[in-house]
Amino acid sequence: MPSGDVLVLIDEGGRVVEWGRPAEELLGWSAEEAVGRSVTALMSEAAADGERKSDRFSDAAAVLVKPVLQGTSVMWHVLAAGDALSGQDVAILKAVFAHSPVGLHVLDSQLRVVRMSTATGGLHDAPVGHLLGKHFTEACELADPEEEAAVAQRVLESGVPVVNRIVRHIKAPGQPTRRIHSVSYFRLEDSHGDVVGLVASTVDVTERENAQNRLALLDAVRTRVGHRLSVMDVCRELVRRVHPDDRKALGRLVRSTAARSPWISLRFRTENEGWHHMACQTRRIQLGYGGPEQVFGVIRDETQLEAHRQKALATLAAERQRADEIADFSAALITAASEQELRQVVLTRVAATFGGTGAVLTLLDDETGLLRASSDAGVDPRQSDSMEGLSLDDPQPLPYAIRTGTPQFIPNHEELIRDWPQAVGIPYLDSFIAISITPLSPVGDQPLGAWAVTYDSEHHSPPDERALMSTLADLAGQALKRIRLQQARVELATALQQHMLPTLPDHLPGLEVAARYQPSRDGLDIGGD
């Protein structure tokens, strides 16, 4: 049972964790029906069953909804209110949980981002680590940061929530339109009732708003053209806003004598949303038997389709570039002729290949049994020096990965402390946010070394990235074995050659002696004349 006046307790993911008996009477579900389910699902069920639950849910005005910080989690309390309210708090429930996915941003009293839970409903695409500590208007790149900051500050001071504000972002490079979110602000208190900041819940409504804008655009064209839908009237209205590079195509459309012209694409500038991509066609239709022929214009807004196409092309180009980089990386590993060349190949390529900020290569010295470390420019030399001379028996992620052949993917400091509590305070482990350590030899093989890719923000390696990293590391290990085997063969051949060559006296009176050795084949220089 919830304690005090709390009717319902909802976690930050929108799932019911407690449901009191008064909530059963007020909202119409039993605890067995509600606990463990998402509020979104309950609302959908209520909407589908209007006679039994929807009306009761809508009439549940005497409730108060507020977020409360419990430990490090935001919990939503649905409380029994002392006075009958206007139904605003039921609207709050719907604003926060009637859509999915919903992103939650926890802000401190200075409106700085301190915590986020924003899988796909968030205000931004940047990694979480880059945004923590920033003012939320800066972190979210809002188009009108001053206005949003003022609204948030009023909520913080008054405690009165603001629900379903339409917020636009700065237009990102390469994107045809700006992202749009519906944002709701709530004052956040701790379990003692002290104000600690704000919670901003966000829902991406870009598609919805763009669809409404497209309908408004087409309606405006119809209104301005009037009832005589002739192609010339349409063109006169459109030509002012058509991109200069597309006006020749528009001229061909106007002059077309075909019963149905080919579709042409035009870029059309709107007052508020920038350029739209319009597909246009003319059709000649005879009105009635023997009646006059009229030309009609057909217009289709393909802005979103073009945006998806451009995004797909950009993704394809990025994948092709990545494939080329991986192929070049593999080829460079295969052709490396010395340990120094192999080290250079790894340190100049591995961090960029896997989106890291730095890389370290550690190789096991066969004579001492200790590690030798080298790093690229993205890693402080003092940090790589702290890896120098480590033993495989040291209780740290790097020696463990090399000793066992098991990769270590550590996405953040919390998991590092949880899995490796004895490694806390080790210098090189405190210099980054995430690290991926991949051994150069698989499980069961002789240890060779490992490379480590570091990240300055939280990084969860997906399965395909882990597989690729392990494959390339194994290829580097094979190259290292080949290089060392060749070096051993050369040293053996040199020793054997020195042993086989005759010893000439330092000086023979009256004679001047000269000798030249011609090996029978390139490579080992053994055998010949």
C-alpha cells in the first residue's frame, strides 16, 4: 500500500509500482490490474472502454500529481487532494504519460541538466556525458532559449506546472526542418518537501507539427488561388517562392501539352518552415461530353520524403566510408613489416574507427613478462606511462583481458567501480569516462597484448561493434605473431651464417685477400657462393 495520501506511485519509465485501494475506487482498476503496467497502456485501455473507465478517469479531479526525487530516481506521486480541482492534474498525467516514448530531464535549481532518461524522446542527439552540467537551454539548443528559461524559472518559483508547450530547436546542419517537442515543466521536490529543481518531460511531435504545417500550406494555396483551379493561377502564386534553380522546370510544367505531364520537383519557400520539396503535375481534363478542356494542377508535399531520402543517402555514404576505412585498416595490419609499423597502424586508426577519443597499445615483453605501452595523441602520456610495466597478474581490467583473452567493455565509471572495485584510484582508469579493451589473442592462445579505445563520454558498445573490434584485434595479433616469427628467423639465419663463414687470418705477408658472399636466394641469406 502507498504511504500517507499517495494513491498511485509511478516510476520514471511510466510504470505503476504502487496502487492503493482509494485509487481502485477512484480510477476503476484493481491493484492486480494496475501494478506493473504502464500508465500509457492504462490510458489507452480507458479510451477504448469509455463507458466503464474513461469517464471515471476523466472525472478524477480531486488528485494532485507531482514528481518527487527519491534517491537518484524520479518518482511520480498521485496524491489525494483536499479540495476538488479543475482537472488540471489529470491533464498532467495525460501530458506526461499518454505518449510514448517520453524523455525526462532533471534540472537543478540553476536549471542545469543533472540527470536524463531520454532513450528516444529526448530533446537532443548528443551523448549524455556532453550535456550534464550545462544549462538546459544550451544543452537542448532551443530556438528561443530566453523564453524557455523564463517559463522554467516561473515554474520553479511558483510550483505551478506548465503543460504541453511547443518548443522548437535550432535547425541542425544537413537537416531540412527543425525538430519540435512538446515540453511540460514540473517543480521537483525531495522526500522531505524541499525544492531541488525541475523535471522537464518531452515528447517528439516533429512529425505531427510538420503534418499540420503541410495541411496549412496546401490550404493557403487553395485559399489564394480561389475556386478557379487553373495551372496558371497556381503557378503565379508559386513562382514567387520557387527556388531560382527550379524555375525552368516550372516553365516546362506550364508549357506541357500532355494529358498528364511528368511529375517535377520544386523547392518552395514558406514563411516559417524554410524550404519545402513539392511534387507538381498538370492534368488536362475535358469537363463533360463535348465540354471545354481545363488544366488542373496537382501538388504533393514531399518534404519529409526528401528528408528521409537525404538521410538515407548520408547514412549510406557514411557506411561506405566506414567500410573503406575498415578495409584500409585491415590491409595496413596485414602488410605491417615490423612492430614499430604495426604500432603506428593501430594508434593512428583504431580510435577513429570506433569513435573513440584516444587509443593505447600494450604489448607483452617475452623476456620480462611485463607490458610495454604506447598511446596516440588523444591519451595523456602520463596515463600510458602508468600502464608501462604492468604484470598480467595485476588485478586490473587491462591485464585481465590480456591474460584471459576476454574483452572488457566498460561504458562508464559506475560499472567500472561495480565490476572492479579494487581498481579505483588507478591513474589511467580515472582519465576517461568509458573504455573498450580488446586482447590481441583469443581465449586459450598465448597472451600477446591488447589495445584500448577510450571515450570522453558514456559509451555502450553494440554487439556488431564488439565483433568488429575483436576481429581486427585478432588480425593485429596474427600480424604481430608473423612479425616476431620473421624476426626470429632472421636472427637465427644471421647466427647460422656467422657460424658457417670461414675465419680468415688478419694478415698474410705478401698477399692481399678479398672475399664476397653471394646468397643463393633473398630472405635468410643462407647458402650461396
